[in-house]
Amino acid sequence: ITDNKSFIQTLRLMYNETKKWGSVTVSMKRLFEENLKHKKSMKKERDQDRQKQVEENKEGFSILIRAKSTRKSTSTQVKQDEVVGFYNEMREVMNQCMSFEGSGNKRLQKEFEKKREERVEEQNKDTDMQPTKNRKERRKEMKRERKKEFRKINAKKAQAPQF
């Protein structure tokens, strides 16, 4: 577990390393104070204790944030009074690193927008989809197509002059 500033720097570094290949997974988890030991037999008591903490603590919780790439992993614990500021910093880093706007590459950005528009158009066209066929029907259709092709080939052979 690192402090918040070094976590942000490491996250930015992870995103920069994985621009061409790879991915970064970021997860967030609410932290509870563990008053009971982690045993399977204490599960009910632990759940009741967490529920009690939720009811008592209306202001907020500390958060555990983890970031993981193929080569690195890091985590930090954000206290409840620092959550909003930290979240804004993390959002800014993620927006800069995950969008084409921060890279300055206008051509890639235009291609991305064009592909997105095409995808939306295809999805709108596919709304009138017919029900899918089962395996038996697909095989029958394939057989019919093969027979048609075979007939066409035989018809061409019959028409072609033989020497």
C-alpha cells in the first residue's frame, strides 16, 4: 500500500506502458474495520458487525483502490475525507491516458469516432433481426447451397467444349 500521490504517478506510468499492448485493471473496495478474526465460523458475526458499521457511519468509508497491469500492481488506501479530491485526480489521469484527445493524434481520434458511428448504425439495423436458426436448419441450408454450387459447376462443364 502506497500513499495517494505515488499511486497516481504509478497509475499514470502503467497507462503509458500499456498504450500499445496490454491493459490496466482498477478496482475499488470499501474498507471496514475488522473487529473479528477472519474465520469461516465467524462469518455471521462479521456480517452483522459490518452492517452495524454501515448504520453507525453515515459520513463515508475509507476506500482501498488497486491497480494492476501485466507487469506491475499497486494499491492505496484513501481516507474518507480525501476521497473526493483523490477521485478527481484519478479521473483526470484515466481520461488523459485512455482517450485519444490527450495523445494529440487527431487521425486516430477521427478513425475511432467513425468506427463508433458505424457500430451504432449496425446496431440500429440489427434491431429487425430474424430469430436464429438451430444447428439442424443451418446444416440443411449449407447442404442446399453446396448442391446449388455443384449443379452450377456441372452445368459449366457440360457447356464447355471438349477437345
